[in-house]
Amino acid sequence: MAIKKKSDNEAFAISKSIRSSPSKINFVVSSIRGMKVGKALNVLNFSRRRISQDIKKTLQSAIANAENNKQLDSDNLIIAEAYVGKAILMKRYKPRAKGRPGPIDKHTSRLTVIVREQEETEKNKSKKEK
């Protein structure tokens, strides 16, 4: 397994044990992957999915980590990576017919958001100078 070297221009935040299945979270996360953080926060703010508020908290934490710990400019941050994984599975039972138990699986997830400062290209620098 290759160990990824941490870059100086990126910060991350991890939320553990989010009470939703990974597929539901991944649906929202895939819509904001690669966006600028301001636009992504706006998308999450107006999303109708319940889980978008938990994703928004994690993204805001990653932005705060970038500003305070790495001294990065929040206006130039983009969501470099955002991925979801399985966490613990709580097994519960519901009474069914003839006294038999019916299994209920309560899924939890782990969300990781990595924000990176976007490097300005030569075109953008020349436009700003003009």
C-alpha cells in the first residue's frame, strides 16, 4: 500500500459514524467533488437531502483547518477529494409474525473531505495584471 505524502497546500476533515448509509452520502458528495468551496457550500445549503447538513459541517471544518492550521486562502480552495466509507453496522431486530425477529441493519458512514489551494495558472496571473 502506497502512503500518500501530505501536501503543504491541502487540509482535511473526517467525520466518523454519520448515521446514514454510504450510498446516500456518496450521492451528495459526488455532486460537489472538484468544486470551489464557496459554490459547494451554496449547493449543500440549498440541497433537499437531509445528509447535506452533515456534509456541510465537515466541509466547513476542512476549510477552518486550512485557514487556521495551514494558513491557506479560503477564496482559492477547491474540494480536491471527498470520499465515503463504511463505519460500524448496528444490528437491531423488529418483531415479526409468529414471534420471529426481523433483522434491521442501521448503517453508519465515515466521510473524508480534502481541500486544496488552487494554483493560479499563467493565464489567470496575466489577466489580473491587466
